[in-house]
Amino acid sequence: MKNDPIIKVENLKVHFGLTKGIAKKRIGTVKAVDGVSFSVERGKTIGIVGESGCGKTTTGKAILRMVSSSGGKVYFHNQDVLAMKRKEHDKIKRKIQMIFQDPYGSLDPRQSAFSIIKEVLVADGKKRTSEEITKEVNELLVMVGLSEEMGERFPHELSGGQRQRIGIARALACHPEVIICDEPVSALDVSIQAQIINLLEKLQRELGLTYIFVAHDLAVVRHIADYVCIMYLGNIVEMMDSDEMFTKPLHPYTKALISAIPVVDYHLEKTRKRIELEGEIPSPINRPTGCPFHPRCPYAKDKCAKEAPVMDTTDPNHPVCCFYYKDLNKETSN
């Protein structure tokens, strides 16, 4: 990336200790995130894609310090967020916000939409009159495509799409620079998904927002993201421009994800070759040795089970973490 990144993540790790019994004896470690690195420019969107349990949501929460990190650094405007003391972090934490996956569970059912947004708005400590508060909350409601009257409704009186718009308005109430979108459309109908994605793009253009977009739907990520990270079992295995995700995938796991997407054309669907992965994603409690993907990789060799590959940055805009991706792609192109 050419410009200085607004967010830069370096070797981020999130490990959870496993304990047993009343004495809580340590019996192991869950490596939910194990050495993740990426950066994103101001006003751009980076997508983090992978199967459930790969650590993509935990990565977003670690950036926000919602979960404790076990190592690594997260730079926001060249300041390490993870190394900040609480008072220092309190000054900048409103600048990095989150839109949650569950638009119902993330809203207080006892508060109206107006009250939910107001609570976040006034938490900055600035003095406002009641008229100014009402005006700002109503402006946020309109900004996300809702009428002012919607502020009187409670979450159970709203549709899923309307609730997610309230969640977006709540995040915007902090005047953030970066928003972490944790699968913000996965719980919504397809038609509503498109509306929310279009809203997020509109807000990004108007407010200059930067998004870290966590998702498992490749089509959604391709539409909204400028750059994509493919995660597997706590590690990033490939990074590329969103267009290259479909036109030039290099890692076997990325190829398998893309081949799993249904095609509308019946004849093309019947004739195309699919990559079928055997077994389930391994447990992070008992990670495989060597390359974490090798137990399911149809192209794995003996070396893959013994050694962990490092990221190949021959192409700095398209790094890949695989020993044999070059040979694999030569065979595919022939």
C-alpha cells in the first residue's frame, strides 16, 4: 500500500489458557489468533475472510482491546494502542468503533432507539442542551436512512435491517475514523444485505471512514473491500486486492473457498471442477504441526506436516503462505 496506514497490525496474538478443575490447573492453550499482520489506509476497506472459528472476529476485538492480546502491536496513527495505559486509551477509543454481527443482541431491549444513540453521544462529556442532543440524534437517524420517528421505537419493534441501522448510527455517534464491521449483514435477508452494504459505502464516501470488514461471504467482501486477508486457524494465509481474489487466487485454501460458491448458470455449475476439502477445520486447542492447513489440503506433501511455511512476499501486494503455491499454479495454468 502506498500511503501511510491509519491502522497497522503487527504479529498480533490472542491466546486463551485452558484450565481444569477447581484449582484451575493449566492444561493447554488455545491460539485463537497467532501472528496476524496487516495494514489499511485511511478511507479504504480491508476484508478479513475465513471459516467460522478462524479467529477473524477475535482479531477485531483485540484491536479494540475487547479481548486481551498475548503479543504483537496495533498502531493507530503510529501509536501502539495495545501499549497504552487506560487514560491514554480512553482518549482515542471513540475513534475506533464496532458494528456487531447480531443487530438484536447488541442493542439494549429496555431502551428506545433514541436513548441507545443518545447514551453513546453524550458519553464524550461535552456539554449539550437537550435540544442539541435531540438534533444530533435525529441527524444520525436520518444519516442511516431512518425517520426521526423511529427513535421512539424499541429494538423488538424494529426489523433486522432497521436494528442494524441503529447499530451503525450508534457507532457513528462517536465520530469514529475506523469502524470494525463484524459480519454486519450475515443475519439479514439478501435484499436487506445489499441496502446495508450500500449504506456503508455511502457513509465511507461522505465521512472518509476506514473499515475492517469481517465476513465469510466472499461475494460481499469482493463488493465492499479494497484489499482482502484470507484467515485459517488463527493465521493469514493469503493477502490480495479484492479483484484478484476471484481472478488470481494462489493459496489452496483460497481456491477451495471460491470453488464452493454456487454458480447461477446450470451448465457451468455441472461442468466446473470443485475443490472439496476433507474433514472439519482442526481445533485450535490441538493445532496440527507444520502448516495448519495440511490435514485438509489436497496438495499437501511431507514437508507441509513437518514445517510451518512463512509468508512469501515476492509480490508485496499479494503475499502467500504456502510452500508449493507456485508449482500448484503452474499446473493449474497448463
